[in-house]
Amino acid sequence: MPSRLLRGLLAALAVVPLLALWPAAPAAAHGGPLELDLAGDGATGVTVRAAYKQDGHPVEDQVLRLVLNATGEGGRRVGPVQLDPANEGQGFYTSGAVLTPGRWTVVVTSPEPNPGKAEATVEARVAQTAPPPQAAPTDPGGGGTWRWWVAGAALLLGAVVALALVSRHRAKAAAR
């Protein structure tokens, strides 16, 4: 009886690695209409987040074709401009600097088989630049107090080493 149990156990252990070779069920394919969230990028471009309406998952396909058309004050027009996938993550697209400063009505569309449309009013602004880095405050005398601390520490270390050497020399002389 124990040998039967042992053989059954060994057979079960042999089957377990073979289960890893079993074909996986296909993943649920995304598709269908898109939910497009459109916003200005803070300068003269726009960003779009694309997700499937069916389940809210971000669009993973890098060849999705999103097209921007914009109308500005005074009848200015931009587009059609194809949006590129952005580096921010899956489902994010960006236009780059395509608008001039001012108020724009922007429409982004996606054709079949994944139709989608978003419209928003965007206030395009001149891109801001970072302020120049501030220089570190300097000592008006030009020396800086840190140099005095380094000089003092060096003198103190030198005195400790000299005392150790003198003490060692005296100990050797006394031992003779």
C-alpha cells in the first residue's frame, strides 16, 4: 500500500511541471469606442489620455491614430495634426507645440475601429522658463569662514599626532 501511495505522489509531482506547458487562455481583447480626456499642457500644446469605454483600461496600442483640429480667436486654424504617444505612460498622447498663445477650441478624434471624440477650450500660453540658478552666497571678505574651521582642525590633528609621537618616544626611552 505505501508503494502505491508513493507512486501516486510521484505521478502527481511529474504532472505539475507539465501544467506550465498548457496553453493559456487568450486575454480579453480591448477594443471598441474610446474615452478621450483632453487638456492643455500648460504651454502651446495639448495632452490626451485615451482609454477604452468598455473597461476603462488605457490604450496600449502605439499605432492608434488620434487627430487634432483647433480653432482660435480671429478664425485661426490648426490641423489636422496627428498626436504622438507620450512618454508619460500607456494611453497618453501629446501634440507638441502646435498652438499660438490665446484661447482655442480643440477637437481630438479617433477613427474606426476605435471611434472617439473630445472637445475642450484650451488657453495656450507662452512656455515658461525656469529662473536662473542662484549663486551661492559668498563671504564679502572673499575667504569664507569654512577655511578657518579646516585650518583649525588641521592644527588640532597635527598637535594630537605630535603628542602621540612624543609619548611613544618617551615610553621607548623609559623601557631601555
